[in-house]
Amino acid sequence: MKILHENLSHSGWSCYDLFSPTRRAAMNFENFPNRRTALTALGAGALSLAALKASADEAPKPKGNIKQSICRWCYGKIKLEDLAAAAKRIGYQSIELLPPEEIKKVKALGLTCAVMRCKSGIVSGLNRKENHERIIKELHDDIDFAAAEGIPSVLTMSGNRQKMPDDEGLENCAVALKKIVGYAEEKKVTILMEGLNSKVDHKDYMYDKTEWGAKLCQAVGSPRFKLLYDIYHMQIMEGDVIRTIRKYKDCIGHYHTGGNPGRNEIDETQELN
């Protein structure tokens, strides 16, 4: 995967789901932690908050321009303070997909949140006009919070097809996003939409191909609307990950990484290594 790393044209965030029960893992870039390192850090995660802050200067500095982040949802059974301690000891800068109250907690612990959690969920998204007023209001509130707290991105979803043609859903998403993206530009916050697989985990989800997302980016026409490209999901749906990223890199603002099959670590047991 070093070839992919060298050809990324920007330094967007990459989310690494560290020592998750689902064992979702990062691309094998230099200085990424292995599973033993992660588990050791988690074992030390019960540091007091005072000790955690005191150790800030000792946190390892990642090499290169990849900003590494951890998805909160994978560790729902772990106290946020313990997760933050482990992440910080390894050298991670962010725990993402957090609600506002948890963002304030991780900021107090010296971390940030690369992407806010999507309030509206996965199934009910912008592809249906009846959802627009509600979701636009949610995005407006999220953008305000993100701008005030220095959070770079907020998240939204396409929603499920429910027999709707993809081109109609794309048009509906574009109409909604054009109503809010100007505000995102003003506040200097990026709106992300995540592509998910519809074969295994999220049956009927509309944005399940990168080309669909890229067409939406073109329709919206703003640097403050980008795609969240999830390697696990897109490997299931279309494969050809490196070529796809190179082709659509200008539309991508954030990456999630994970192996297939099984969301395992990206190593010799996975389709990508």
C-alpha cells in the first residue's frame, strides 16, 4: 500500500479502528501500531486524567502527513477516558464519530475529533426530500458546533434506496446539500458523506459506489463537500481500491481503513495487504 500513500495528493484524515473487537485496521504505513502495541496501550489506559495530561509531551510523533484517528463506535464498551489514554500513548490525534458532549471530553484530554457523528443515522438520509428540512437543520447545528470547537468535518448519509432510482436520489441529495454547503464554506467546515457496502452490512444503502459519490460532488460543486472513502466498504462493492482513489482523490476528504473479509487488520490474511 506504499504506492497508494505516495500518490495521495492531500493530507486528509485517516481513521484507524485500533484494537476493536471487529479488528478493523489501518493501511500498513510506516509507524502504524501493530495489534500488540495497541493492546498494551489499552492495558495502560486506566491512567488518571492528570497523568494523561502530564504525558502529552511524551506521546510519539507520527511520521509523514497522515493524520490518524480512531472510530468511537468500535469501542462502546470502553470508557472514553481509557480509550483516549490508549490513543494518546500510541500517538493518535483524534477519536471520531462523537456527539458534542463527547467531543468536549476528548478535547479536555488533549485530543480532537476529526469527524462529528451523523445525527440522522444511515437509513433515513438526504436522498428523500421529506428528510431535507430536518437534516439540513441538524447539519446547520453541527456546523456551528464544529466551527466553534475547531472540528474540521461533519457527517451526513445518502439514506437507503427503498426502490428509488439512484439518479433521483443523487439529484435529491444535491438539492439539499446546495442549501447548506454555502454555510459550511462560510464556517470553514467540510460536510462529508460516507459510502457503505450494500452487499453485507448495509442492505439497500444508496451511496455504495464511488462513482455515484463523485457525481454528487460534481453536482454540489463546493470544496466544502467531500466523500468519506471507506476501504473496507468499497473493496466489497467494487475493488480496484488504489486506482479508484487515484481517480477520485480530489473528491475525497477523509478515509476509513479496514480489511476484507471480516474487517480484519490489513495484512497477508486480507484481500489488500
